[in-house]
Amino acid sequence: YNTGAVYPSISAKDLIQQFPEILEISNIKVKQVFNIFSENMQAENWKILAEECAKEINNNTYGIVILHGTDTLHYTSCALSFMLQNLPVPIILVGAQRSSDRPSSDNKVNLICSLIAAKSDFAEVGVCMHANMSDKYCYLHRGTRVRKMHTSKRNAFKSINEKPIAKINYFKKSIKFLTENYKKRGDRKLILDTKIESRVGIIYFHPNISEEFIRSLKNYYKGIVIAASGLGHVSEKIINALKELIDAGIPVVLAPQTIYGRLNLNVYSTGRKLLKIGVIGHLCDWTIECAYVKLCWVLGHTNDLEKVKEMMYTNYANEISERIEL
């Protein structure tokens, strides 16, 4: 109120005082790792967050809930999905579309439902947010398949190309799984892998895009994700510029700017030309943000283009689906 604007502030005491029913669900320990808006999250923050999660898991915590701003929440959920493999317990990211000083805030319902998800037998990185505009349910989404699809609606987060993992009833404090396609709790050895390259860019293809601009990307980035049109297309005038990037050792990855659907570079001649120059993404249905985070993570391990291609096509955290679900 001293600024007239929203600012991030939370402590364990604040959390319990504001939401006392937390203690009816579980015993909790609160650790503040950062106190920043989510638009300020960087690759180094992802690494630190992954390391903190690993510490808690190795200390036999039963589950982890991460409170996170919504703007880049889905980037962080992707990063943790690649950095924390072979999870034995759930890691659930949760946020609020509307701040706690507003009577329509979704923070309480989202938080309580995320704690229920963190007690379930789901053992992946997930995102728990409002399922619709009411306060009755939340959905649990897979960390690599979720995207923020509205600027302000409480049900802004959607699973892309697959169903949500589960539906959580706030009033009944119950969880109903909507699919069997998820990893369950188990006595597994966590693999922490935080190698990452931050010099990756997302370029949105559009009519009249400049060839000179595409060529200049080699001065700034080690890898490029192109949000391509349709089944995975760009204008023919920039194909040579993309080839120059690839020939210079800079991988070019495609993701569908349509958001839903799968790339297929064999249907039209433009796609076949892109395949011939060595772009990555054929038959993938990853989101733009997930393709970006995955390329950051892959380039943290290798700069060899063949190895990059092999790792990008390897399905580490269900970021590429075998079939698309409505």
C-alpha cells in the first residue's frame, strides 16, 4: 500500500497467518529462495531453485510446493523438469493471477490445492492453478506441457496437446487423476543436472522478417528457437540465412506458433527445405517455451550439432507426446 502497486513479500509466519488451513493438510517448512517478480527469473535462478529442491528431496521431504509469479512460471516448470530427473516425489509450482489484496484473488484455492497435489502419488514437476472461473477446482498440469494462455483470467493456465494430469477439489480436499500417463512416487535416486546455456533466443517468424536480422543472430546467441507458422514454415527468403547459422554451429529449433498441434516438415516444400538444411523439430509438439528451455539445457551439455539434435529429439520429461489429446 505504500507504493500503490503489487510487490512480492512472504514469510513462513505470513503464510500460516493468512492461510491457517494449511496446517490441517500437512506439516510444512518454508524457505524463501528469492523475493523477485517472475519476469526477473534467469537461468541462474533456475539452477539455484533446482539445487534447493534437490537438498530438500535428499533430506527426505515428502513433497515440494514452489510459490512463483505466473508470468514465467511455465518456463521455470520446464527448467526444473529437465534439471531434476528421476524424481521420487512431487514438485508443484503454484501462483496467483490476482493479488491477495483483491477479493477475487485465487491464491488461497491454488495454494491449498497445490499442497494436496504435493501429497499425491504424482512424482514429476507440475503446475497447479484454477481449472475454471469458480473456486471449486484446480487442475494439475505437467510442467513441460503447460502454458499461460490469458493475461488475467484465473484459469489462464492450460495443458497443451494433452489433458491435465488431475483435477483437485478444494472443498473436498480430494484429487482425481484424469490420466494414468504420469510417473508415480517411488524409491528412486534423484538426478540433479543443472548445466545450462542462457544465450538462446526465441524469434517469432512473421511476414517481411529481415534476412539481415536472422544473420545477425550469430552475434548474440548460441542457439535459436523459431516460432514457425503452420506445420513448421518460414518464408523462403530467410532459409539461406538460417542455413548460415546452422553451418556456423548454431542449432535452429522450430516450435509451432499456433501453440496447439504438431510440426510436420514433410508436407510442404518449405518444410522439406528446412529439413534439408538441418533444422530441428520435425514431428514435435512441444510448446515454444519448452523448446526454448530444452535447447538452453541441451546446449549446457554439448555444442556438437549432431549431439544437440539427438538430445533435442530425446523425450526426457514428456515434452514430446506420442499422440495429442484434446
